[in-house]
Amino acid sequence: MPRSIWRGVLSFGMVAIPVRLYLATESSSKVSFNLLCPEHKQRIKNKRWCPEGDHEVQWNDVVRAYEYEKGNYVELTDSTPCIGRTRSAPPRSSTSRR
């Protein structure tokens, strides 16, 4: 049985109602689903396919890009500056302050 993350009481005059709050995202069972072919009842394999070259593309060869207009892309690399990307704060010093 899942444990509550908060316990409290709602009071209305002389009436007190106990309340418990549970996580909605916590899964108590390990249920997972697979995609099947409707005709053969076999698992579907997700492949990265290039329709123009008519071949499978490996994960290591995949390039990320942004489509700025139909059929035209800007290739994104690690050195590409991104607008709106937040930068993480520099790590704090491990020395203690007194």
C-alpha cells in the first residue's frame, strides 16, 4: 500500500475530516506496453529511415537540425549557440566559510 506524503485535517466548526495526500505519479506496479503489428502480432522495431537514400541511419550518424522553412534546415552542433538556453550556475567552492 502506498504511503501518504502529507497528512492533515480539514475543520468545519465542530466537524474534522482527516485528509491524506498521495503522489499521483508513483506507480505501484511494473506494467509496460509494447507496440505490435496488428496483422502478425509481433513487436514493431523503430528504425531511423532515410526516405531519400532508402537506407537505415544509425544513432551515431543522426544529425539534429531545426526546420526554419519547409525543406530547409539549420544543422545544430555542440558549438551552435542556442537562443533561450539557460546556462547552469558555476559550481560552488567546496571550501567552507566561517
